Amino acid sequence: MIVKELKLVVHRICRHMCSISPIGRDAILLIIHNTFLLYYIINRFKHLAQASINSPGPVNTFHYMPLVYETPVLPETDRTWNAVLKTSTWQYFESVFLHNMALMLPFILTLTVSNYKLLFMCSLLCVSNLFMLLLFTSLIAEFLYVNGLKQILQLSVIFCLGPVCQFVLVCRLLDKTWVDVIVEFDWNGY
């Protein structure tokens, strides 16, 4: 009985997703990736960095916690941190991530308005995501430089689910928004 109801719910969700515009679908995928998966991937990276120096315990330095609660770690504590997590690049990356989360609400609201406002918000969010992607990729490279290739397998999973997936989603969204605007633009009246 429960399986039958679950199938019905999944079927309704799939039908509803098909009725959403392609831009809306890509936007929803990017929102889900940023809100849940990227948050998880960043915490996996922090756990890996701390495990590389044998430092157990919670590593959550975010105040934003969508799914999992970990005790926030205060920077004043006397615990040892991996060198990568003490850099200004890491602190800047966390700040950009939190600001990117703040951009999500206006972005969700612009999905219901005209294309030009959507184009502006989409471009702003995509630039923020690309900047965050570059920062995270440089932090992964810095981690490899500091710690060597010992944890290359875990880092490759983090890299694929984090920056690579984010890059694909951002490119899809930029393609849908900018190509549609360029195709619909009245070139003769310009």
C-alpha cells in the first residue's frame, strides 16, 4: 500500500516537473545542488582535511545547516586545523558560499517574472557560482599541494560532485537563458 502511494507521488512530481519550463528546471537543479549537495560536499572536504591531520570532531563552521546538525566550531578553540582551512582563501570561500545562499531567494522569486529580470538574476547567480567554483577548485589544488596524493580518490569524488557538477549546471542555465535572449532579440530593429 505504501509503495503504491509512493509511486503515485513520484509520478505526480515527474508530471509536474515536465510542465515546468526548461529554464525553471535548470534553475531548480542548480538551487537543489547549491542548497543541499554542495553544502554536503564542502563539509566532506572539511572532514577530509581534518582527518588528514588526525583531528577528530565536528568541523562545521557554517551557521547554515539544511539537513545535518553539527556543533559549530569556534575559531578561538585550541584545536588544530589543517593549513588549507586556515587560509584566507578558505574563509573567503565560506563567505562567498553564504552570500550565494542569500542570492537563492531573489532568484527563486524571479522565476515567476519577466525574462529580463530573470536574465539579470540568473547572470548574477551564475557569476557567483563560477567564482565559488574557482575558489573551491583552487582550495582542492592547495590541499593536494599541502598533503600530497594520499587522498586523491576521496578528493576526486568531492571534485566531481562539487565543482564539476556545479559547472555543468551553471553552463546549462546560462545556455538556456542567454541563447533564448539572443534568439528572441530583434536584430533588425536594433
